[in-house]
Amino acid sequence: MAASQLHVALAGNPNCGKTTLFNLITGQNGYVGNWPGVTVEKKEAKLTSDKSVTVTDLPGIYSLSPYSPEERVSRDYLMGGEPDVVIQVIDATNLERNLYLALQVVETGLPVVAALNMADLVEKSGDKIDVRALSRSLGCPVVMISALRNTGIDELIAEAKRAATTEGGATEHRFDSAIEGVLDQIEGCLPGSVPASRRRYWSVKLFERDADAVRALKLTDANARKVEQLVAQCEKDCDDDAESIITGERYAVIAHIIDGCLKKAPARMSTSEKIDRIVTNRILGLPLFILIMWAVYSIATGADAFGTAGTDWVNDNLFGEGFELFGQAFPSIPGAIEGLLVSAGASPLVQSLVLDGIVAGVGAVLGFIPQMFVLFVLLSFLEDCGYMARVAFVMDRVFRRFGLSGKSFIPMLVSTGCGVPGVLATKTIENEKDRRMTVMTTTFIPCGAKLPIIALLMGAMVGDAEASWISPLFYFLGVIAVIASGIMLKKTKLFAGRPTPFVMELPSYHFPSIRSWWLHVWERVSAYIKKAFTIIFASTVVVWFLSNFGVYEGAFGFLPAMEGIPEEFTDYSVLAMLGGAIAFIFAPLGFDTWQATAMSITGLVAKENVVATASSLLHIADGTETDPNLWTAFAGMFPTMGAIAAFGAFNLLCAPCFAAMGTIRAQMNSGKWTAIAIGYECAFAWVVGLIINQMYNLIALGQFGIWTAVAFAFIALIAFQLFRPMPKWAWDDDRQVAPAGTAA
Ligand code: GDP
Ligand code: MG
């Protein structure tokens, strides 16, 4: 263990501030989130102040007994021998729950330094923590810090470096003497190769009957039997099971420790608690969430809001007529590029590719940056200040009523940014059926890349002005799709089962640090820009080729240059042939044109492509004449409002982009389940589109046909599955519902 290569591991409960600390001391910008499970993979980086120190940010866990994948990741890493010292991050405002893990980490015998985080909040509350007393009873150095306000960090690093070079201390805390006696005897059964500092840890694990421990230690049969006898006898004496005995002992130790080091300020309701009386209120919680998300989407896409004003300015000036700045006239970007191309003597083919293909497509996507920016400024604020954690809590109550766990809602909150981390966040769900179901449904929530689709739909359906109330509808369509799917799927044999319990910390409300706020926004916006210049760029080139080359009067070639071709030359393109071949699928949804089909298909590569392809196709069709208003041009591609809404619903709900589908594949770890997930999403999206279009036709236009009947049949089927009581077998033991021959 040369001092030139020091490994520091950050361990702690979810939400205690590990990632905030990690980002602060390494200069990284890992995701700081206000709910558990955001850090599922461990993350490594060098210390900014000393490059010889490597810091690892571990997933948040509550205990070292592995119940969930992230607990296993953390434990395996800690016990794997790599870390030289563990910084045990403790949320000082929640000592009892945090010490539960801290005690176990100290028990491992690894050198530990405890970082009492959130010093700022402790100070504000008026509580007093005796750091020295805590250090004495934990048996490791303790440093008060605030990762958010950057206090105490230097001392923490210094302590960690010092601790790394010394042997891990012996565990200070002692359980009840009867239990200690049994633990001593178990220790005697351990192989001699287990070092002194680890012996207590392993004896406790054996006492708990931790299957991993039994395997790792390779006990002899005789010793294994002896341990089992000791544990069984102790269980009989205490009239309790082994795991509960240890849990009880730990809480007794914690109560004793807290007694000796914490002086609570006279109880008064903190501001956070006062806010929570309203925000997590049984009756008000849900409507408040709806109201807030409504405001967020309205502001981001609203007609007179900053985001839309920005997007309009970009579209009208940068991509429209050009603009004037400081009395100087500037051409628009397409204008400038056109000038360059013409003066360079570019052929019409190249001009068309660059202007109608790339500039129109990529430009349309870039035009939404101001709206994206506003959306993520608002969402990041809600996340960082602690509100979103409350939403998970509120939704848990709603979900539970339908047999779903609130844990399933966390990935959905993450998906509001991007479906990829959203799907990854499902790792925290222990129950396999619930996890699969959440993977299947979480991408129904509109991610950032779907915002342009929403904004476009909104503009196309209602025109520019006063349409902002439309866009939240599409967000809630996603939320409702998730909840409805959850309820329906839970009543099938594939997903039945009791919801897993859900506990989470509710951090105190605070004003986010500008740095982490900005990092969140920048992370999303920069990813969006990067995508525009890579995937979207490449896609627009492909779309341009497919829509400009084709067969006319038996000859294949560049269509606009062909003799006597009608103005609507794209109808002869390869894209028209490909799209036209499968467009019939969408006929009942009201948009069976090859253009709409092409948009939906390129949307599977990246959702921004729906807008990029629309813009590109419209430009090509119009020649070089730019329709100043993408909204109206887009609306002109559809027969009715109902068809636009159906197109929107289908594209927002169907299979997500390639990246998210890849993540689903990795998460499901099974081709069959990936197919089920993607198939369900597409089928569900199609049915919703069908219902929207057919109901619009019936109610607004008075049309009734065979597909109207089919739509009614689907409505009846969905209503049946939603409202029938939970089948009796659904909450029985899992094993009883498994078909014969598939026993695990
Ligand atoms: P992790 O789950 O342990 O990685 O925790 P995070 O780093 O994601 O932090 C959870 C929440 O606690 C975030 O909202 C942070 O802004 C907040 N937080 C972290 N450290 C502090 C601190 O020292 N003081 C205060 N007031 N908040 C903090
Ligand atoms: Mg974290």
C-alpha cells in the first residue's frame, strides 16, 4: 500500500451527501440526486488536491446485509481489499438511521473516518453534537463537514490520509453480554486465515446466517454445524430469529451512542416540516404535484415565456430572415451558409443536402435549446431543493393502493431528464417482477428529447399563441400511461405480487448550490447539443438521401434534377417507398402518409429526429423556400387535429430511442423480456393513438367505422383490466402461481 496510491471509498446511506462530497473533492460532476438509487454504479476519480488519491463514490445503502444489487456492489467493494480507508458519510440530521450502517462499516475492521455531513443544517436546527464523544464510542475519527457549503473538508482529507496508514481500530461497541459470548464462540470456528481485525465482522455475519459469508469463508462442515448449533440455541434463548437479534442489538448500541453525544434543541417545527405538512399532505400532495409540473411545462413551452421567446428568436432570426445587432445587419445561418456554398460554386445537389437536409434538420433541433434550458432549470431546481423526493413519497401512497411500490416512481422521475439513467435506476428495485415492469413503463415519461415533439405538437394543434396549456397534457399522458400500465400489468400472472416496502429519507429543503444546479442543466443541454451534431446530423444526411433519390419513369437518380418530374418529387423517393410500405399500420390512427411514418421511424434512432425529419422533409418539399412557420407546415401534413394528437401520443409512448432500448436490453438481461418490453410499449402506444384518433373522428366529425368499434373494444378491455379487483391468486405466495415445472 504505497502512499502514492491511496484508495478512499465513500460509503453511506442514500441521500447523505456522498456524491456532493465526491464532486466537491474530485471536481467531477456526478449526478447528485435527491432520491436513493441515483448512484448505482460506483464512480471513481482522483482527488483534486492530491492526484495520488483515488476516491470511489459508492451507491447509497442502509445496511451491509445485501438485499439489493447496490448493497452487494458496495459490500463487495469494501470487503474486496481495494480501499485503504473508508469515509463513512453520515447525515448528521438523521443520526439514528445513519449510524446503523456506520456501525457495520466500523465492524468490518477497515480503517474508517466518519464524516458528519450537513453541519450547516445541524447548526441551523440548534442541535449540538459532541464530536469527540461520538468518535470515542464509534472507535474512529469523526469530522464535522458540510459538503454543500464546503466546510471541514481539508480536515476530513487529512484524517483520512492519516487513518489509511494506521491499522483499523478494534470495534468499540459491545452487544449484550450473552450475545457477545455466542459471537466469541463463533469466532473460534473461523478459519485461522481470517485476520484479527476482520474476525468480529465475520462472526456477526455468520450469526446472521448471511449466505454470502458462509460461502466466502469456506467453513469446514464440522464448524458450520457448530455455528448453526450456537445460533439456533441463542435464537431459542432469546425467542427471536438471529437477524432480528443483531438488528435489535445494533439499535440498542445506537441509542446509547446518541444518548452520549447528541443534545437536541428544544423541539420546534422546522421550516421543512412546516412545508411538508402541505406538500406531503394526503389530500393536497397530488394536486400540488400536478399543478407544479403543469407550471413547469407551461413555462418551458409557453407562448410568452422566456424559453419559447428564445426558440422563436432563434427560428425567426438565426434560421429565418437574418437579424440586426448594434445597427449591423447579419444574414441568417442558412443564408450565410447558402452564400458560402454559392460563392464556392457548390452544385445544387450539395446545396440541397446542406441546406434542406442538415441545416434544416439539425437547426430545427438546436432551435429548441432555449426551451430545453428553461425546462431543466426548473426541473433541476425541484430536484435539488428536495421537492422531487417528496413526490416519490406522495406517489408511493398512490401507487401502493394499486399494488405498486413507490420505488417504481423514482426511475420515472429520473426519466424526465433521460430514459437511459431512468432505466438504470430500476436497479434499486429488489423484486424482479416489479423491476421488469418498471423498466417496461418508465420510458413512457417524456424525456428531454421528447420536449421538441411536445412543443411542435402544441404549436401544430393550437397555433402559436396561448397553447402552453397543451404541453403539460402530454407529460401527464406519460404519467397516466405508467400508472395505468402498472395497474393492468399487476393483475397478470407475469407481474403479480405484493408491493415491496419503500423507505426513503426526506432531506430538508434547501436552496440548491448554484454549481450543482448549473451542472445538472448543463449536463442535459450539452448532451442534447452533442446529439444534434452527431446522431441527428447523421440521421438527417440519411433522410436527405432517402428522400432526394428515387425512381422516376424507370430511372434511379437525384430526383430534383430529373426531366419533367412533378413538383412533389419526394413522392418518388426511396423514403416514400419504404415509409409507404408500412404506412398502412397507422391508417386507423389517421396518419398513414409515408412522411409521418418516416418521422416515427427515425424517431426510434433518437426522439429529436421526429422534429428534424419533419423540418427536413418540409424544406425539401418547399424547395429552398422556407416556410417561416414549422408549426403550420407540420400541421398541414395531417388530415385532422385528432390525427396530430394520435401521432403525438404514438411517438411519445412507443419504443424509446436506440440508447434507451439498449439500456432496457442490458437491464432485462434477456432477449425475450426485451422483446416483451418493446412490444408492449409499441402496442400500447398504437392503441392509445387509435383511441384518440377514432374518438376525435366520432365526436368532432361524427364518423363511425369498423375502427371506431375496435377502439371501443380496446377501451372496454382497458377499463375491465383497470377496474376489476385484484385477482385472488395475485397476492398469494409467488410459488403458488408459477406454472408447474418452472420452480426456481
Ligand atoms: P448521495 O445519495 O449520498 O450521493 O447524496 P447526494 O450527494 O446526492 O445529496 C443528497 C442531497 O443532500 C442533495 O440535495 C444535496 O444537495 C444535499 N446535501 C449534500 N450535502 C449537504 C450539506 O452539507 N448540507 C446540506 N444542507 N445539504 C446537503
Ligand atoms: Mg449519490
